[in-house]
Amino acid sequence: MKERNYENLTFRMISYIDFEEFKRACLASPQELTAFLSKGKFMEYFNLVDFLNLFNAMLKDQETNVYGLFEVKTLVGVGTSSPANRSFGSQLIYWIRNGYHGKGYGVFLMYSLICRAIQNGHHYAELIIDQENIASIKVAESLGLTKVKEWTRPESGRSEEHTSELQSHSFISYA
């Protein structure tokens, strides 16, 4: 693996003071958000109230923890941890802001999310990754996660070029 410098990165829970930076990151990353949120393709039509409602809903969900990866003060990645399909686990979802790919930030963010899930008492972390998302599959593989399942599911609202069923993979990291 390449030697990376992560000195300027901070991983922490997102709070209400991060709203403006969250909105800027969303506006800069429409493609990334279509994979993260089922209604991501509609975000180009969001107004201030829509962004505020989304942000508030994410932070108020009692079963979900929302984390940010910041490069100094710029939000470069967002990750969430929610209860997994099976007991005692955590399902992790993340995206990296457009313009910040290829710097190892996905690996750093996912590693941080897995560590936090284990610190929070979860016995495993689960990632569900679309087969087309080669970068996220490489992140999972580079972290040594185990592929445990592969299945086909109907499309869930991603961009127009993704109208068919998706082949998905489930990866697990055990504590």
C-alpha cells in the first residue's frame, strides 16, 4: 500500500455546526451521493430547507451515528454506522467528496468507521457495495474484509445510466 500522509485529516462525529460544510460537500458530489442516498439523484433540485431537513434527519436518527472526515476544515468524506441486518453488528456506509478520490481517504475513513463500530461494542461491521463501485470494493479488500455474500437487487434511485438491477457484495470485518 502507498505511504500516505494523513496529518491534516480529522475523523469525528458530525454536529449541527457542520451544516454549511455538509451542504457544500453534497453540492460538489452529486455522483457520489447517488450511491450513498437512494434519492441522491434529486439533490440537484434541493433548496436550503431540503438540505437542512436531510441533515437534521441524519443527526436525529437515534440508531445512526454520522461521522465526517475533514481535511483541515473541508468535509472530504461522510460515513454512517447503523444497526446491521444481524444482531450485534454495524452497517457502514460512506462517500468521499468529489475531487478527493485517489488520496487514500476512503481507506482512512472506512478504517476509522470500523474501529469506531468495534469501540461501540459491535461484533462486526458490514458493508454493502454495488459491483460497479470498484473503488469501494478495493477499499474493502485493502482493509482485509471478507466477502460473504453476492446478490442481485433492484435499482434504488441512482442516476439515469443505472436503471437495471445491481449486483451487490456484502463484506464483513470481525472484531
